[in-house]
Amino acid sequence: MASHPKIHDNILSAVGNTPVIRINRLAPEGINMYIKMESLNPGGSVKDRVAVSMLQDAEQQGILKPGMTVIESTSGNTGVALAMACAAKGYPFVAVMSEGNSIERRKIMKFLGAKVVLTPKSLKSSGRTEVAIRLANENGWWLCGQFENLANPKAHREGTALEILRDFDGVRLDYFVSGVGSGGTITGVASVLKEKRPEVRIVTAEPETCPMLGKGQYGPHDIPGWTADFIPEILDQTCYEEVIGISDEAAKVTSRLLAQKEGILCGTSAGATFAAALQIAERSPKGTSILAILPDSAERYLSTPLFADISIESDVIG
């Protein structure tokens, strides 16, 4: 993990080195809770790391050549990250995403110069990916393939995990908590923590109504970016010791609690991840230290149920 310069040559060198922040008002007494705030990446999410890693890897292998179009199947954050990275590098980018994903993500990608192809919500993640594969094959475009691309967990082995080791050098850490989208974050981070900090217990979270990891059962849920209708190829299912199911409502409530009690803006999946961390905290002895990784910010959810009851009208004061 290279130290970042004070002056960056381009936006992509600003990816990474996100801060770890202590939780003060929401942490149970005697429990040390922290979050790693990935929304402070320049593209606004943890997926910035993955986008840069996949593009650089393809360039180094000679697969991705100047002027080639990049395409990816995405629920949004990977698409935004790739749109940013492709804009910086000069590649045309096409995102294939479900019509059920948030409008904010679509507009941000288009603002960055990307093209967006929408698929019916009924196709789920696997059907959306099949569309991306077909378009790539028909047009000779390069498909990133985040669910099977080994450069995805590599980004977290060589970046995220090393930042955690640095920031927790000499500091107790008992749990690392992460959700699963493509599986890259938890796979990459866990592989390093298990070697360098074997005392850390790795916990993942998934939608309560979609227990793919816990029971192999797919069901509808309202936590964007989490849990496709298949197990990602890059996910190491032996890397975590526990899976915690989180309800859609708990995800939304916890996201709002982080905003209103800690001043931390985060999205629905981040709320779900921290809800899992709170469950661990409530059953743990005093002195326990827990780190949860929060993948993105709340602004990408303005059109979703996360903000459904937030009024835009003038408030009555007094």
C-alpha cells in the first residue's frame, strides 16, 4: 500500500486511504465500535478500489487496449466507479443495470459520460449479467466481470486490508463486519486479517429475506447492492465465521441513526452492515472492539425507500 501524495496526478490516485472513525453515541457502554468510511473515496464508494484494480489489471495483461469500450453489469456503485475511472483513462463505458436501481446512480453515470442500458427488474442479477455478456460479445467490448474477476479481492488485499492493519496497529480488534455484494471486500480483507491478525473474527451480513449465504435461498429484499441470486465466484465462503440476517427495516433505521446520532451519512447496505455490528456489540463483553465497513453514502438513495418519509416541505418550528 503506497502512501498517497499531497498532490495527485489524477483522480484515481486519490482512491483509498479512507478514514476509520470511532462510533460514540450508538456504541453500547464499554464497547469500542468503529466504521471505515468508504464513501470518502472520490467516486463515493468502496467500488472505486475495485474499478481501478480491474482496469489496471486488464491493461497490464494487454486485454484492455486504448479506445476499447468497457462494459459491466452493476447495481450502481461499481458502475459509477467504472464511469469515473473510464472517464479519467479515456475509455468509453457502458453500464448494464436493473430498472429497479436508483435514479441517482443512473444520472451520475451518465453525467460521467457513460451509457446506461436498463434491464427489467424481473431478470435479477444473473439475467442482467447475461445481457452484459451478450453485448460484450456482440460488440467486442471488454467485460469487467466483477463477480469473477480476481482483481476485485486483490484491491482489498493490497489496499483496504493494509489500511486496516496500519490504523489498528497496536489497537485491539475483535471483529470485522462486512456485507456481501460481489464478495470482493470480505474475501480480500479476510485473507489478510486471518494471516496478520488471526484473533479477528470475520462476520458477514445478508438480507434476512434472502439468506443465500446462510441457507442458499434467494428472496426479494430492499438492500441495494447486496446478495445477488447466485453466489459470486470470487467469494471465499470459508473466510467468515458467522452470517447475520438483517431486515430491510433495520437497515433503513440504522442508516438514519448513524446520520442523526453520529453525523455519518451512509446508504442502506451500510446501515445493514452496522446493524449487524450492533448485534455483535450487544452480546459482547466490555472491551470488545468492532470494525464495520460502510460502502457508500446516503445521497445515492434519495429516490429509494430510505428517504421515502423525508419531507421536502418547510418544517414547523416551535
